[in-house]
Amino acid sequence: MVREGRETVVVAMSGGVDSSAAAGLLVRRGCRVVGATLVMAPGDAAGSLAQARAVAGALGLEHRTVDCENAFREGVLSPAWREYDRGRTPSPCVVCNYRIKFRMLAALADEVGAEKIATGHFARVEPEPHGRGVALLRGVDADKDQSYFLHALSDEHLRRALFPLGALRKSEVRAIARDMGLPNADRAESQDACFAGDEAGFAEALRLAFGGRARGGAIVGTDGRELGRHDGVHRYTIGQRKGLGLALGGRAYVCRIDADTGRVVLSEDPADLESIGLEASGFRWSGGNAQAGPFRCEAQIRYRHRAVAATAEILGGGLLRVLFDEKVRAVAPGQAVVVYRGDRVLGGGWIERGLRDG
């Protein structure tokens, strides 16, 4: 029987130690916790579903599975392939969070009468002053912070969200899981099984899954000289230096991709990767942070990229222009750019192009 006044929370349980510890912490708080494993692909990848069920059993939780396979394929994988096909580099984890995961968790929460939804992300939320919404903040552990992947969540989902690990470090999470006796407390860190493998392998798997045509063409130097041939622009990303399929006798980097002609341009000069800024489409503010005119921020162009000081401005129609205080390497169209003020997420959009000197 559920105690009167006891908060009900739906917790995403992937089978990993982070989501398991998040569920356990909520149990310790006295919440009624309903575990939910979102099944994105056929089969039981890496035993994740079995692990989630084992943890739910250890914690005495009700556990549900939610079939997301079709929604994931059409809402995340298909758009990701279209981006690769255009010579761009998608951010499928960002898309998955706002299109699939939090929507599915919210729907289940409504079904079971839960006020909140929780995940094992390393991020934080707190109320904005003057009732302007809920702010999304970086996790305390800088090495694990995942606010970049969550920046596109709607205000509605942020208001319902709980991130029990946001104020913890990974080492503390491991210790908590061991203290709770969770069966996966010492499970090795693993990449999200949805997007396993390197960039080129994932892109090729998507091409095959969606029957796409490989846009082959020439690999050329910055002087236009042909250096070799390739069998698909989807295999390349800006800044890439490994897996180029050429022996050039020195380091070379992908600095431009033209999907229409199939040309992949390489440079041996790292300066050819540098941008003074970028333009991004589809910008959306997070929480109550909307403002007019140019504003100071720190801009992050990839999950593992150091955020740099910048000045940003909305030009209209959701177009964001960012000018960096220092040049930034490997600005890749298709990736998300997230702008921060300190730990606070201001918003984010989709990179269209890097800006060069001149």
C-alpha cells in the first residue's frame, strides 16, 4: 500500500549503475518508485533489460518495460541517417532525450499517477527566480556532466525532472551502489548501446538499415589535388584524422565535406579547422533564460569539448550566431551547440556552419 502523501516517481532504468543508483536514492528518500526500461531496439542488448529487472528486484520496485522501437527508429535513427547522408554529424542522444525518452517517461508517469520522472544523468535542475520556469545546470562532476545532452528538453519535462546524481561524483555513485548491494555496482562503464561503435561504423549501419545510397567521391587536398577516393561522405566528420583510408605520410584532417559533389577535403594544417564562430539553426531557450540582444556566454560544440567564452545573438527565425573569444577547432555542422552562463544552460541549437576569418 502506498502511504498517503508519498511522492511517486518513474525512474528510467537502463541496467547501468547510474540509473540503478538513482532509483535506489529515491527509494531512500521514501518515494514510491516505478522503474521503467525503454526498449529501443530488438533483443536484450548487453543484458541491459535483465540487469534492470535484477536491480528492481533487489530494491523491491515495480518494473515496467516500454516498447519504443518504432518511435526510436523513426524519430531518432532515421533523422540521424539523413544528417549523415548530407555530410553532417548528428547528435542522436540529444534528439533521443527530447523526442523519445522524456516523452515516454512522462506518458508512463501520467499512467501510474507519478508526479516526477527521474534519470541517472549527471545534471541538476532548480527553480528560476520569479517563477520563470526551471533551470538546467551542469552536474557537479565535470568529467561526467551530461547537461549538453539535455538542453533541448521542454520546460514541462524539466519541471517534472529529477536528477538524483547531479550533485554527486561518479566515485560516490559507485560507493552508493555497493552500499545498497546492487547487483551491477561494479559493472564496467559502457557506451550507450543504442549508438555503440565508432562514428563511421554507426553511420554505415544506419545506411544499411535505411537502404541509403552511399555518396562516394574524391578525397582532395585544400589545393584541389585528388589524393584518393572514398565510398561515402557519411563515413567522415569535420576534424577526423583516423580511418581516412589514405597513407599520406603525416597527419591530415577532414576540414570540409561537400555531400552534393561527394568531395571530402583534407588539410595537414590544423589551422584550417579553426573557426572564429558559428551559426546554428533551431535555437531554443532553456528554462526562463530568454533575452534580447547580444549576450555573453560559454559555448560548447560537442559533448567532450571544452566550453569557450563567447558572445552570442539571436538573429531571428531561431538562428543563433556565436563569436568565440578564441578560435575553436572542428566545428561540425549537425552537432548541437549549447550555450551556458557558468553552470546554467541558457539554450542550444544545431550547428549549420563554422565562421572563418575573412
